[in-house]
Amino acid sequence: MMVLVVLALMLTAACQGWGKFGISKTRAVYVMYFPPAFHVPGREVRLHFVSDTFGSEADLAGRIEQQVSQALTQERFRLSPAAPTVLQGSLDEARASVERERRPVNLNIRTGERIEKDKNGKEKKVEECRNQQVYATFLTSRGRLVMNLTIAEVASRSTLFTHTIERSYLVESMADGPRLCGNRTYTVSPDHLRSRSEILALLADQAAAETIRLASGYDEDRTALLAVDNELKPGNALALAGNYPRALAAWEGAEIPADDKQKQAARLHNLGVAREVMAVQAMREDRLSESEKLLNDADQAYSQAIALDSGEKYFRDPVDRIKLAREVLGKMKAHRALDQVGADDLVPASPQGSSADAEIALDAFPLNEAEQVRDYRLYVRTHLEARLAEPDAAFRVRLLSAASDYRLTEEGAVEVVESETRRIRVLSQNMGKYAEDYKAVVADGTITPSEREMLSTRQKTLHLPDAMARAAEERYSPR
């Protein structure tokens, strides 16, 4: 009876721990696409892999470049020696060694034999063994490769992305030593590389694979736990089959009492999983606006599940997944925005005085803009004026990625950045005019009150902010 009581208590405790996710967890598996780490305008790039090492190690740079070239060609990149973007890999370290060394180790070794008789009086030899410290021979293969990856715009000489790729290899096998007990033998692992060239080739291939992932993006399997209440199981079966729209409908239609908060929370959790997976699928198919809405809906469902059942630990898991998905979505939106405006970068700037530039508010903000749009415009304008130049691709990504902080849509953010880029373009031209006027005034080494008044009027006429006017003057200030 006591045993049954104990078993019942253990079962009760276990059931409380299993909760609505069951003993054997039901996992929904889906694929998430991670976009490239950097943007390549027009997917046109030149490759340049070099090595600071000499001898056979120097050939590794060519091996890496060949693999990257083949992979990017398959991914529909255009490889050209005249491309405006260069992907450069600098092989700073590439070394490998294969060594045999003897060192002490504790082993169960054979120390001799003795004769024993069995129950029938028949003699047989028996090993005498003992654990003791002896010297054994080890075969050790090791290697290390370090490559600095840089993505840069050739014309502006601006760096878009930098990353250090480090790979190492270490395998050790006991190759020889005293006779072991039980007729055991010394063996070298089948995956033990025994030459320097093999090790370096492996490390170079790993570095090439990482470079390809960074340049073209990659897929990664993800998992999400599903609640397994009986009412939810039909939807679970659909989700495990990969049909999340039907699973969503099944979970929404599940008959669960309104006052059963735990089961309602479980339903909301599964609804969140469906919308999260559908958001990731939409993201992968470049349906970014739809993906953003689904992520918001998933986040809301997860939050409601936690509010109804705050004690369920598995309801906390999706928080980090949603955060990561938002980061990926933001990067994909930035890439899309750069693709849309990339063609404009190849066209000469509109001449000063054109109708497009005449509509730009040089010293004011557009009328009737929403507060969050104006706040984002102020952010963009401040950063562009600090640089006194149009944004390059890398800086444009940074500006666009900040749009989510102001709850702006992708299209709205692109419009703000483009209009502010046109503004800074006109102001830069006007800054040059002001600088020429200032240069003429200070030619004699002094500035009279009337000349200063003229410059002040000229600054207002050209709509130059004070910082830009002072910067222009600093070019020609008297010594």
C-alpha cells in the first residue's frame, strides 16, 4: 500500500511538471531564412582573396575564392572585376601540424600471465592486469585559420561590413603504448586528419562556407513547442504536417470552455505558434508587410497566453524567437529598401533648381506630417548634417533600420531618407557657393561688419544651417 501511495504521489508531481505540453514534447519544426549580413547593390560584386602567408598556405586564398565564386554564381550574383562592390578576404593566419609525442597516462595494462585450473582441473592462462601510469604515444593533429572579411564600396572607399572568421581543428588519438588488457588495441580515429595539407584544406573550406553564408544568406531549422490539450490535438496534427493555415483554423474553432483559463491560454499559445511560423514563411517569400502583421499577431497571442497562465514556463520561450524574427525582418526590409533606391545611385544628381529639388524644405519640415514621421525625419536630418554628405549604402542601412523605433512602415522610411538625401545634396551645393563667397571676402585677411552682414544674408538665402555655414568658413579661415 505504501508503494502505491508513493507511486501515486510521484505520478501526481510528474503530471504537474508535464503540464499542458505533455511528457513527450510536441515540436513544430519550420525553416527560417537569415538574409545576407550585408547588401550588395545589384548583386554585382568583385572578389579579392589574398594571403599574408607564404608557401602552400598561400594557395588557400585561391581555394577559398574559387568556392565563394562558384557558390555566388549559383546564387545569381554577377561577378565582375569592375563591380562597384568588392568582397575581400585577407588570410592572416593559416597553420597546421601533425605531431607524435610520448607522455605519461594511466592505463589498464597487461603485466603478465598466470596458470589457473577450472573446476574440471583443466589448466588455462589468465592475464594479469594492473592500472598504472605508463608512457604512451599520442598522435595530435591541430590547425588554425583566421581570415578578415571586408565588404567595401570601391568608388567611395567606404567599408560596408567587416567580420573575422576563425576556424580551428584539434584531434588527438592514442596511437601506441604498452600492451593493453583484454586484447584491446590502440586505434587512430577515422576522422583524424594526418597531414598538414588536409587540415588546412578543411579549415579553408569551412571559411569559404561561412563567407558564402554571410554573402548569400542561409536557412536554419527552428522548433516551437505546441500545447497538447485534447481539444488542440487535431490542429497539432495539421501543424506537424506543415499546414499551418488549417491548423490555425482548427485551433480557433476548438471548443474550450470560456472559464477554463489554462486551456484558453494553451489555445492562444498555439495560435501564436501558427502565426509566427506563417510570418517566417511569408518573410522567406519576400511578403514582408504580411510577415510584419503576422508577427504582431503572434506576439499579441503569446502575451495573452502569459496573462491567462503566468505560471507556465514554456509560454516564455517565444519571447526570444519573436525578437529574433523582428531583427531578421528589419534586415530584410533594409535590403529591399536599398534594392529599390540602388538604381537612383547610378543616376547623376538632379541639377540645382529642378522642380524636384525646388519642393524640398531646406530649412523647415514638411507640413501636416504625423508626429512619428517628423521625429524620424529629425533623426535622419541630424545624422546627415553631421556627416555633411549623402549617405553611402552602409549608412543608409543604419538610417532605415532605426525606422522601427518610430513605428514607421518600410515605404514611409524610404521616402523620408530619400527626401532628406535630396535635401543634403542641394545644401552641399549651396555650401559650396557660400564657401566661394566667404573665400572672396577674406582674401584681404579681414571681415568688415558690412561683409559679415552680407554673409549672414547669403546664408539665409541659401538656407544653410549654422553648422554647415561654419564648416564652409573653416575651409578658408585666415591664419
